[in-house]
Amino acid sequence: MLVCLMAHDKSGALPVRKENREAHLAYIESTGCVTLAGPMKDTQGEMCGSMIVLEVPDLAAAESWAANDPYAKAGLFQSVTLREWVKVVG
């Protein structure tokens, strides 16, 4: 199943994002279940969140992936939403 992870950073947390970016990208690479990913940007063009599409067996696997993301472990996110996603175009 495909799951869309939408994460919004805590206010003022850009330094936390930058400090943990390399570990986050390594985690994405090592897990092999990310089909699409990238940062969201605010009106000033700064990273302020993440959108990630995971291909996983079930929602529990997506929850586990999200909990073990170095960004989550560093306390970067204000909120994280996981929803089953259906690819229609692209």
C-alpha cells in the first residue's frame, strides 16, 4: 500500500532540520520503501516540513517508519499525518 506522510516542522526548528538532514536522507536510502519525498517550503523559501510517500505492507509499517525517522527522533515535527494514498497520475 502507498501511504502519504505529511509532517509540519515546529516553529523555529530549521536548525534542527539542517542538523539531522544527512541522517534523515541516509534513513530514506537504507529503508528502501520511499517512492517520493521532499521538503515543503514556507513563503520565505525555507524548509518547513516534509511530504513522503511510502510503499509499505500496512499502516503499522508506515507508523514504525515515521517513528524511526531521524527527524522525528530529533523532535523536529509539530505534527505528522499518515494517510493511505492512491496514485492516479504520474
